[in-house]
Amino acid sequence: MLNWSQKQFNPVAVLRSFAVFCALLILGIIFLKQINSVIMLLFLSFILMVALNPGVNKIQKFFHLPRIMSIVLVYFLFITLLTIATAFLLPPLISQIYQLVKLIDLPIIQNEVATLKFSLAEMTDLMNRYGGSVSVVYKFISSTFSGIFTLFSLLVMSFYLILDRPVLHTKMNWFTDKKAHVELTKTFLDQVEQQLGGWVRGQSILMLVIGVFTYAGLSILNVPYALPLALLAGLMEVVPNLGPTLSAIPAIAIAYLDISPVMGLIVFCFYVIVQQLENNFIVPKILRDNADVNPLVAIVSMMIGFKIYGIMGGLLAVPVYIVLRTAYSQWSQHHRRKLLD
């Protein structure tokens, strides 16, 4: 006679459940792959939310404004600063980058420059000849509309995330009725806002400070192409330790080749001074209260991100790491508390 456990075991039912699980898992992976751009946009909106929300809270508290008005004011300041920076920097940046590319004596690059020069000079003729083409016009309009729609969607999604931020943790009620889970979600969001939001704001300020300082120094030394070199120095700050070193190489090479070996040595000393000031004064001051990300972990995360999802994956690698690290920290603390209770 079969005992109770033997009666309960049904191989057919187990195999059927396993097959259903595998099918649902595969369908879920396919579905996530199809909407990966939406997930990426949502994560970008989340990053913008945690970066701007503290400013919204401060304005709301200081001026006693409704939350929606505080958000509109922060958005207005944010978009105005971006517009002014783009209007002032973009024209000279394009001109200097064009001249810098012409300076590089490589046949492939020179052919591309020549093609670009022809395209710019003959833009009117090209528009007259191909402007009536339905396919060209459609591609131009669709790509432009897609970029504008993506940017608009990013701003709208982050707007509603900021608006709902005080009660965002209560959305966990959709999945569970346990109050402990809702409180855990609130703690998680607070920690992510503090660490990820602080990291984004700190990195933005650090890139701006290094970029401005580098531009001022290169301009005083009369090094050509100071603006793109300063922009490179600012952007490379996202790669800890390695980025500043890599950004110094083209500036030193241009000063050495275009001016003199002595100027190349002076620019080298200038970048060494900048890095010393950054490591000893600027970084501790700006990133003191923000997320502490080990440089090796950041570099490895970015390499993995580049490998999986290209440039966007590399840029979002550290934010993803901070979110996962915070989630694991919250889970482990909650698990230890449960064991102690």
C-alpha cells in the first residue's frame, strides 16, 4: 500500500507544472526584450526623479507652494539652464571639433571630413534634389519626431514620478497587503533617492567643475581646441581615476605637436595639478555625502554595461549597480531582523 507522501507525488503533474513555468519564463524574457527601450526610458525617468526631487522638496517647503507648482518651477529652471548651455556651447563646440578632426592626419578621417564639408556646402542643392523624396522626408520627420517624443516622454514620466514620490511606496499595495512590505519599500526608495540621486547630482557638479576649470586653464595657456578638450575632461569624470588620465592624453598631444614640446610638458603638469585638486579637495567636498562606489566596481560595471547594451548600457551601469546594491542591503537587513525576531 502507498503511504501518504507517495499518493501526493504525481510525476505528470510535476512535469506539467515545470513545463508551464519554463514556457512562462521564456515568454517573460521575450516580452522584456521587446519592451527593453520602454524599461530603459522608465529607468532614466526614475534617475531624473531621484535627482530633482530633493530640489522640489526644498522649494515646496521654503516657498510654501503646492507640490505641482514646485515641480514646474524646478523643470523650468532645469530646461532653461540646459537651453542656455546648449545655445552658448554648441556652435563653438561644433566648429572646434571640425577643426580638430581636420588636424588629425588620417586618410579615413580626412575622407569623412571632406564628405562632411561637401554635404554642408551643398546642403541647399541636396535639399532641392532630394527634398521632394517621400522616403527621405519621411525618415527625417520620423527620426526627429522619435527623438522629440522620447525626450517629451522622459520629462512627462519623471514629472509624474516626482508628483507621486511622497506616496510612491504605497503602490506596493497592488502586490501585497502586508504593512511591513510597504514600509520596506518606503525605506528602499528613500535610500535610493539619497544614494543614486546624490551620485547623479554629485557627478554632474563634478563634471561641470572639472570642465570649467580645464577650459579656463587651457585657454590661459592658449592651447587650441580648449572647448572640446574641456568637454572631454568633464565627461570622462564619469569613469573614476581612469577617465581623467585618458582625457589628458589628447590635450598633451595637441600641445606637444601644435605648439611645442615645452608646452606639452606644461599641459601635462596642468592636468596633474587638476587631478591632485580633484582627488584631495573637489571630490571629497562634492561627493562626501553621496553614494560611495568603489572605482574598480564602477569600471567593471561600465565595461559590462558597454558589452551588453552599448553606450547607454555603459552610462547606466553605475546607477543600476547602486540600485541593486541598495536593494540587496535592504533585503539583507530585513532578513536579519526577521531572524532576530
